[in-house]
Amino acid sequence: MTNPIKIGIAGLGTVGIGVVKIIQQNEKILQARTGRKIEIVAVSAKAKNKNRGVDLSKYQWESDPISLAKRKDIDIFVELIGGHKGAAKDSIVAAIDTGKDIVTANKALLAHSGQELAEKTEGKNKLLRFEAAVAGGIPVIKALTEGLAGNRLTRVVGVMNGTCNYILTRMQSSGLNYEEIFKEAEALGYLEADPTLDVGGIDAGHKLALLASIGFGTKVNFDAVELEGIGQISIDDINHAADMGFRIKLLGVAQLNGDGLEQRMSPCLVPATSPLGQLEGGTNMVMLEGDHVGQIILSGPGAGEGPTASAVMSDIIDIARGVRLPTFGQPANILKEIQPVKSNTYAPYYLRLSLSDKPGALAKVASLLGDFGISIDRMRQYAHADDHAPVLIVTHATEPKSIEKALANLPKTGVVHDKPVALRIEPL
Ligand code: HSE
């Protein structure tokens, strides 16, 4: 039997305790699979005497995560503190400096400092693994880094924030507006301490930036992710989109588009009958598209104690087994610095307009769209009591900048009221 692999866990919140439970409850399975005992040596958290529902008495206690990271008797430093600076980053740096392998669930930290930390870790010939940082229990990092390693990736598409998917699907099932369902999600404890991380698309944007780096061999560039949250989505749009055969999702898309790397996290329409369209509640789904494999769809729980701890364990197990992989699938020092670009990929669009109900109004809009090369695929005008007619237009595939120009010019028609809504329909 090989020596035990010794770990230190910093952060005993939901995920940290989940990891302790798996190591305690599945001890024999883990040992059979790795050929080694996985041993927790020491743990660290803010409050020592809090009852966390698991027996921590056998582990050494460190009140400072940096002291834990520097201990000579651990092989793997497991960072589950969270946050993109402060204790999480400082303790990881201390662990790298003292020659540990690192496992983290920290998407924010990697999205901001992934390149720097990967170079530092690999410079020491150590590992930095982060399966739990993207889509919780779904083994998407492993799928991309290992299972699909033979492919040139063409696109990553995904719903990677369960809270937003919960809000959007609950709006649809209840008919209630965003504000009411936001409060419901808050009461259920689904929102991050800073809710804009969820509803502003930031958390999902972090995850997309990490997948894009592995998928396209590029340096993580979260700042280049075009972010748009779900706060502007109205129940009218949810209902009208459904009426036209679509669902609205906070969708992440990353692809190389000829000019550079496109990364966007924004509300999009997807066909209601597609797997992404049928995704309900807090579940995550990622579609990976490779030149030889075609499309792979992975779905499952994107958050929570068991699923996230399960993903942390897969990294610990890999390290215990002796699997040695660079952080982003290829050495950090050869990852490319690629030009970030706005989307120029053609797609159909959903437009919702409020038009004056008078002769020629629709003709003016159709003519303006035509001026920008936008062709109407389908159109519907809804019943109304006042002199503003709600009109929905689904366009044929259109260049995004044509839509932008048309939106900027629509007020000039003199027949459009309120701000028009334009949402991309992502081809799947
Ligand atoms: N808040 C995230 C979500 C989970 O709702 O999916 C952590 O990334």
C-alpha cells in the first residue's frame, strides 16, 4: 500500500463539510480507487466551536488558512474559502510556495487570477485543479480536459447559474414577475451573498471564462466576457417567447469566430423543445461541441453540498492516483493571448416592440429592418386595449451589428414606443 495522501481543508462551509463527509463515509471506496488512504490532517475555518454536524475532533485545527497551507505534513491544500482575493488567494499562494498541490472550487479567483496562479503552480511542478469551480457536480472540466482532448473545440454553450435558471423557469411556471420570484429565491437561500453575482451573470461569466480557456487554449480573460444579467427580463417576454416556441435562458457562449474569441453571458432564446430549453429549476447544462465528436450535453446539479463536494473529490482522487495535468489542459506558459471580440456570428433575433396602432406603422418598421438587411421570419401582433400594439418579430439569421443599428434607428420611425426588446435566439 502506498503512503496515505494527506490533505488540509481551508473553509468549512457547505462544500468543506461535504468533502469531510465523503472522505469519512466513503473511506473504503476511495482507498480501493486510489490505492491510498485519503487522510484529512488539518482543517481551518473562522469559528472553531461551531457545530457543523460532523466529527472534526481527529483533525488538527488551524485558525489561519495560511498556516494550514504552509504545514509540512499535507500534500494537498483544499481551498474552499471563496472570494477572489484575501484569504483564499493568499493561502493558495502560500501553499504553492511551500510545494503543495491545490484543489479549489473558487471560480472567481481563477477567473481573475487563473493565469498567474497556474504559471506559479506549474513553475513548481505542482497541480492546481478546479473541477468544482464550474457547474458544481457536473464533471465538465474533466470532460473538456480529458474526454474531448482529441477535438478542436468549436463552441461551448451552457446554463451555468442554477439560481438564474430557477428564477426564469419559476417566472414561466407561476406567471409572476422577476421581482416576486427574486424574493422567493432569496427566501429559499438560493442567492449568493451578493445577488448580482448570480442575476448579473458574473458567477456564470467566471465559469464560462474558465471553460473557454481550456477549450480554446487561451489565457483566462474574464474581463472580456460580455455580461448581461436577467434583471431586465419581463414576464411578458417569457410568455411571448413561449408562445413563439422558445424559452429564455441566461446562456453562456464561447467560440472562436475568425477575428478572435467571443465570450458572452446573456439572456437568449433557445427552442423550447431543445435540451437547454427543457432545463428546469436550479439544474445546470453545458453543451460542448468539438470538430470530431459533435455535440456533448452534460447536465446535473450545479451547486449544493453533495454535488460540489463530489467535484472537489474527483480532483483529490486524481491527485492521489498520480494523474498529472496542467491547470488549463496545456501548460500555462503556452496558453495564447487571444483578441477578445464581440459576437459577429449570425443568429435569428426576437424583437418585441410597442407600435402605434395606426396605418403604416408596421410597414415603417418592416422597411427599416429591411434597410439594415434584416429579414422577418415570423411576426405576431397581440390584442390590446389602448393605441399601442404589442408586436413580436422573429428575424431570419442576422448579423448582431445590423440588429444594433436597427435598434438605434427604430425611434426615428416615430411609431415605436418604449424601449424595444431584442434577444438573440442561439442556434443549437
Ligand atoms: N450561485 C451559483 C448558482 C452556484 O446559482 O448556480 C455557485 O456558483
